[in-house]
Amino acid sequence: MNALKRNESLMVTYFPTEKSFDAKQLKNKFDAILLWENNTYGMPEEIHNIEDLDIPIIAKAADAAQAKKSIPFHKKWKIDYYFHFNPSDYFHELYPKNFNYKTIFIGIEPSLYQNLTPFKKRIKNKILNSGNIGNMKFFSQLINKVKNPKWNALEQYYLRTICTNLPYVDYTSTLNHEFVNDKYPLLLQKYAAAIAACTYQPVIKFWEIPAAGCLTFMEVTKKNRANLLGFVDGETAIFINEANYQQKFEDYLSDLDNSKWEKIANDGRKFALENFNNDNAVCSLVNLIENLV
């Protein structure tokens, strides 16, 4: 939201909403409408008169687990285009092929990643692992295989989940700690190394973690398409997968004072801040809007 305001090509007006919103007040006043998401998460339950507007409507695509619920809003809210940081082919695995989509990497607000703890002063002998994980209990896995075989937490975050069993990994959940939202970099800067892992697509942690100056153990596979981000193994991150993750961790932990770890962390930080900041994202969004109006 701050980056939208900073862009000189845009004049932005925000409309806080309750359960319903009358879009009639937008008619003939704006060149485009930007929706937070294409479902009711963080959005009104009803948007009235939006079908009467003759301006492009752009929406951030919901998470994978919400795709089925979100598809009916395409017609209901007359959405012309979608964006998110997911790869295009991943988006179209979840949504109809005729839904227009653009990959835009959002999430790094540079001001939150300044004046962080230097690498040498961080916790080195532990590796941070944070975020949602799956349930490894047998009955939970059995239920998920029947009811939700692909989009359950264990399937989506399998490597992240099994890493929590390692004695040298410090795990924090998504929300059950004080370092939520804009405070997340304050957690990351406590550690020299951290894990970014997701089974099917790269998520925002893949650039938040390196932006905070952490040596990033990044899951990169054909399945999750994380190679598209542009990080380089051994230069801006350490690539891991289900076959090699323990060995990669042990290589680091057995040689903690090697200066190469700090160099990889610093180069990864530079790459993340330059390529995944919100101002770049807004520029991509401006290009999308200009092509639609």
C-alpha cells in the first residue's frame, strides 16, 4: 500500500470496507480498480453495482487452497486480470486457462530490512525454520489423502515440516509469536541461517529470508519452480531438496566460521532487495494497468 502511493504514475484512493460496498461511487472517477483478493478474505462479502462499471478490475489471486472458492468471483466481480508472485503455469493449474494472469513479485518493503544485526553477531549454531507445517500423525495423513490430497499443509510444506525434527533447527509457527507481519525481519535477523521451503511454488519467505541477510537454505526443485526466481546455488542461496537437505545443513554447521557463508548471505540479500521490492512490483502493476486502460 505504501509503494502504490510512492509511485509517481499513480494517484491512489483507498476505500476501507465493511461487509458490503457500493461500487457505484467509483463510476467515471477512476481508470482501474485494484482488489485485495478475489474472494471474501479481507474483502466485502458483497460488492454492489460493480457490474455497471466500465473500467478494468484487477485482483490479487488468492492462495491455492482458496482457488475453488474464488473462481465464482471472476464473473461476479467482473475481474479482468489477476496477479500474484506465483508462476503463471501454477496459477493456471488452479484457475481456468482463459483467466488473464501476470506474475508480480510483491512483499519486500525495503525500510523494514535496514539496520539489521550483522551476520557475525547472529545465532550461528541453529537454523531458523518458520511458518505453517503439516501434521505427521498417521490418521491426519490418512484423512488428508481422502479429503484434501494435494493442498493440505503436509503436502504443501513437506520439507519444511520434516526439518522441524532436526535438533539444530529452531522452529516458530506462523503466528504464535511476537514477530508477525512487519516484525518478521526482527525474527530473521536473530539467525545467520534460515530455511525457505514449499513443495509446489516459491512463497514470500523465499525472498524475505535472504533480504534479512540470512544464509538461505532454499528448496529448489522442478516441482516448485523456484529456479525462476533467479537465485544461484552457492552464490546467493544454498539449494536444498528432500534428498540433500541434511547434508547441506551439516556442511554449514561443521564449518561455521567459513567466510563464504557470510558472502552468500550478503549477495543473497542484495539480490532480494533489488529484485523483489514493492516499488518494482508497483512498476509491473502500472504496466499492467496501462495495457488495460
